Amino acid sequence: MEKELEFKEIINIIQSHRQNAYRKINEELVTMHYEIGCYLSKKVNAGEYGDGIISKIATKIKEQYPTLTGFSKRGLYQMIQFYEIYKENEKVQPLVTQLSWTNNLLILQGAKTIEEREFYIRLCIKNNYSKRELNRQIQSNYYERYLLSNGNALESIEPLVGEEDAPNTKLLDVYSLEFLDLPNNYKEKDLKSAIMSNLKDFILEIGKDFSFVGKEYRIQVGNRDFYIDLLFYNRAYSCLVAFELKIGEFEPEYLSKMNFYLEALDRQERKEGENPSVGIILCSSKNETVVEYAQARSNSPTAISTYKTKLIDKKLLQNKLIEYQKTFDQK
């Protein structure tokens, strides 16, 4: 047993140093791209280099390093863009070296403002996103949906971008479930089954701090059995999170049912040191006035959110964001 423990310690040391080596190599690679972009940017802006010279440089690099990728004419211009976007942002510069060059390019091409780019950089660092995962968040307009969540309660949008432990620290008002590939007509059981079949993508959408506990999780109260659609544990909140799935519009009675579930979880399942359980009611739509009335006399830690089975138009979200910003500016 002792030898086995010693072996595990050695494995941990190896893995730790391998990860440190990878981070250092990645940091050097991103720094190299930044420095090349800096050099070329200054030459181009000084009028010394034009399109033709950039092409020749790309050809020469290909001749010298035939197996090296990313140094085409297009790649060199991406390095110039990378440098020019971040050169005056001292807050973001040290962060970009924590991402792979591939993920940096995804953010460079997919985000349009420095605030949006910083958001995705921090999101990627916190969640250690792969290329596929980061691309999915950008394509589903996670940035806009995050800023619009509980928008009326925000004093301003700007602090969210630079918050210390964020982003991805709050529940969303609108979840994008386009990956479920549901038909036009589906039932609650179809929605639940589709989520279970795509659990990895569902957790990516709701946040990587969520760990799956159970489907149709049984709780017993007064010798009767009740079933929670989906139950998760959230490491950031240190609490159980119950999900109720509805294919129609939000109804006030859904909230009282969720309160019942949360009370049962807190009395029967909550462990010492954990925070009170939280609920999320996922509906296909909601009337804001009905939601306001339902929550007016309730202190329930429940979010009433909607979901979309198709990607939401980015322009629509951006227009809503502008409206919220105008509202905050007037306060």
C-alpha cells in the first residue's frame, strides 16, 4: 500500500511538471506571435512593408521551416492584428499568454470589441476551454446573454467584464440549447432525454462548475415520492441545484413546486457546510409581469429562465444590450 501511494506521488509530480512545461511552451509561442506582429506592424505602418513583402516573408518562412504552420500571408496579418488590438491594453496582455494561439485566434475573429474579447479570454482561462468549447460559446453569443441576464438589476455593464472571479459566475436568463437538435414538436420527456444524451454540452452551457447528480431524482416527503427533473451540484455555489424543465410558458405554480423541492433537499440532502439549495425553472418562454408577481412575495433562491432550441440572432441580443445600457446611463 505504501509503495502504491509513493507511486501516485511520483505520477503527480510528473504530471505537474509536464503541465508547467506545456504552459511555458504555450506562453513562449503566443509571445512569439505577439512580437512578430509588433515587428511587422511597425514596418507596415512606417510604409516599409506592403502586401507583396508580407507574401515574400511568408514564402521564405515556408522554405526555411516547411513543417511550420500558421505563417502564411494570412497568418502573418493575424499576428499584426493580434498585436495592434492588445498593444495598449496592459490588463489583457498577460492574460492572452494563458490561452493557446488557436483559442486566441477564435476570440480575435469572433469578438468585435475589447470588452467582449476580455470576457472570452477570462471565460476560457477559468474553464480551460478546448477549441470546440470556446467556439461554441462564441457562436451561441454567450457574452451578450451573460450581460443581459438580470439586466434590470445591474447598475452598469462594465464591472461584469472585469469581476475578479468571473465570468461565468451567475445563472443566465436565456440558455441556448441548440445542440439538442430537437424537432419542432417535442414533449418534456423528449427535452429531458435530449439533455441526458448531450449532458457534456448542457454542462458547458450552464457552467463547468456544475456536476451531475441525477435524473428524476427521488425525494420522499410524508411517505410520498416526488421527482426532480435534473439535480446538479455546483462547486462555486457549494450547493445542490435543482432543474425543472417545462416546454411551455412559465406558470406561477411552478415556483411553489420548486420551493417544495428545495425545502426537501435542504432538510434531507444538504450536508454540513453547504449552502441552501438553488432552483432553476427552465421554460420555453415567460411573461415578465407574471414572473414579477410570482416572485414579489417569495424569497426563493430560484431563477426563472428560458431556453432556445435554435441559436439566437446576435444582432437582436446586441440591440437589447444597447437598450439596457441606455437605461443604466439614465439612472
